Amino acid sequence: MRIEWPLRTLAALACAALAIGSAVAQEVTVFRDVNVVPMDTERVLEAQTVIVRGERIESIGPSSAANVPREARVVDGRGRYLVPGLAEMHAHVPGGDRDAVEEVLFLYVANGVTTARGMLGQPMHLELREQLERHAVLGPRLYTSGPSLNDQRVNGPDDASRMVREQARDGYDFVKVHPGPTRAEYDAAVQAAQSVGIELAGHVPEDVGVMRAIEARQATIDHLDGYVQFLVPEEKRGPAGFFGLALADAVDRSRIPAAVSATVSAGVWNVPTQTLIDHFAAPSPTVEELLARPEMAYVSPQTREQWAAAKRQLMSSPGYSAEKARQLVQVRRELLKALHDAGAGLLLGSDAPQVFNVPGFSLHHELVAMVEAGLTPYEALRMGTVNPAVFFEAEDEFGTIREGLAADLILVSGNPLEDVRALSRIEGVMVRGRWLDRESIDQRLEGIAARYRR
């Protein structure tokens, strides 16, 4: 199935792709006198000149010895820091409407996201993945699931097996699991995935439980789904609510080591999406504080109203407890830190666009949340740079700043190893060799904001 855009639009995109792809292939960009944060270790290489030719990093070396090509575009890096592009490992990409697709993809790129893992895919994303690769559409490289396994789509184990096999055949990168499938359906999906060489990722259905998902070596568990339920003694378990919110006061922290040990032994990765809990379930920040954030200018009024209504409805529901919400935030932080300290794989992801999580912007809030959980800025930043490359077995493609790798780069005005918030002070973004300076980013952002002010 192809993207349902008019043929004239597709023809124009094809021509643009040839022009843009050709231009990127020939361009030379030089970052002169810049401080490089390579992310191979916790260090800063000062006063470097980085030369990018086409889509690749050609050379890195001291500025005093650099030979700048005459035809190069030169970017002044004095006092600035060059960092690898970020990966949003729990992203959502819309479908159908071209403007909506391109807007979300641009919001990711404007915030330094150069890789995205789409967690609720559809057939059009297969073509979009290829268009992004050849620069026909501006956006991050895309890894995508197909339509999710959920209780609305799956009707028995045979159905679950069929869906997995079909998505592997169609070329999706993985299969998304949503809440709802039964244990038998999940087990059938696991068996089918193993037989055709595709992985499951996402939620942990209630009927399955986190320990079974870990045993099955689900590639990622997103939102720390199912862990809180496991941390509650069996005799105290009941309806879990939003990611264990209803059970947060019954958690037995002595069970954390068992969950962590099983996760590490199985090699299962986690995408915490802590901001989803902070922004939706926690009493603070308030709805008014969230609505006042600058990035809300890039969200339609209708969506802002929906998000505000969803949070207010949750907080006014009969079973809601602000104290339980605070306990949920805290136990998740403790679990996250324990997983990290034990060597479990952690990936940066915020679940955007989602309640008050604006694409791109929310990933910077997620970085802060990781530091608040006890990680250092370097450790938090690895979750969005090095670790995704390891997860995708693409360490020779992206994740660090190294000669020969894809030129996925962020130029920022402060040292993110000292304060992770510096990463949001972006001076420019390079997506596989395509450079966007601050002025061009701001112009496009203003266009989005102006549309929503009408």
C-alpha cells in the first residue's frame, strides 16, 4: 500500500528527492573551532574542526591543523558543542495527511532527533521510511512497527501468529504489542516471531505479566509496563490502573532486585517514557503549567484541549490519589536507577505526540527526568545516542561522532555533560549531512505556530 497523496504531489516529491539527495551528496560542511562531545567516553574534545562530506563525517581533528576545503560551508563552532543526534525510541508518526506527517517529523528534527522508532505503524510508513532515507521528506531515519497486536485486532492464537508473519513479510522492523492480547495469543506471537526473525516490542498485556515478557525476550518493554504489578505481592494485587497507579502504595521494594536480575539476564531493553507519567498522572506539573510551556504553540488548540481534559478527568476520577501518583513516580525512578546500575539496556523515549508530550521537545524533558532518577547527564545522553545504535546493531552508522559515521549532529550552546538542559539550546541540526541552522528552524516553527494562532 502506498501513501495516499495525489500523483502530482508524489511526482513533485520524487523530483525534490533527486535534487535534495544530489545536493546533500555533494555538499561539504565544516564545523570550525567546535567542542566535540563524541559520546564514545565521557569527554570533550576542544577546538576541533569537523568536516562533513555528503552524508558522512569525513574528518575530525584539531583546528590548528585543519585543511578546510575551499567549497565548504563553514559553521562557526566557537564556544559551542557538537553532539550526536538523538534517537526518540518511542515515537508516533501520523499517517495519511501529508502536512501532519511532515509537521511532526520536522518537530522531531528541530529538537535534534535524527532517529525515530515508530511505535504504531501502518503500511504508508514503509514508503515513508524509504523517502526519509533518500531525503525526499525531511525527518529522522525511521524504524517502524506495523499495526499493533491488540484485543481489537487479534482474535485467537492463530490470528496473532498470522499478523506477526504478515508484518515480517511486509518488511516492518518489529511488531508492536499493545494491552489486550491473552497469554495464549501472546505466546503464539512469540513463537511466530522467532520462526520468521522479527521481534516483539511495546506493552506487557495484563494476562501475560512482565516476567513472561522478559522470559520471552521481548525486545523492549516500553513505559516500564508490568513492573509495578510484579513489585506488588500477589495477595495485594488488584486492578492496576494507569501503569500501576492504583497499586503504587502496595509496592514491595524488596522485589526490585528479582525484576532487575531477570531483565539483565534476558537482555531485555526498557524504554521508560517517564515523562508520560510525570505529565499525565502526576499532580505536578499542573494542567495550567503544562499548557503554558512554549512548545504548546506547535500543537493545535483542539489537541491541547484534549490533553487538558484527559489529565483533568484522570485526576478527578474516584480512584485517583495524588499521593499514589507521587509514589508511582518515585518507585519508577528507583526501578530505573536499579536497572541502569545493574547494566540493563535503557533507551530514551518519551511517547510523543501524547498527553502534553510535544514531538522533539518532550525528549528533552525525558533527559531531565533521567537525571532526576539518578543518572548523570552522560549516562542519560547515552540512552539517546550510543544505546539506540547498539540496540539496532548500527554502531557503524550512528550514535557517536566518529569519522565515517552518518553526519547526525546537534550544535548546542552549552556543555550537556555538565547540564543536560544545555542540549535544548540548539544552534543547528544536521540530519545525515543536511544542515538546518537556527534561523531556518525558527522560520519553520513560526509557520507552524502561526497556523495554530488563526
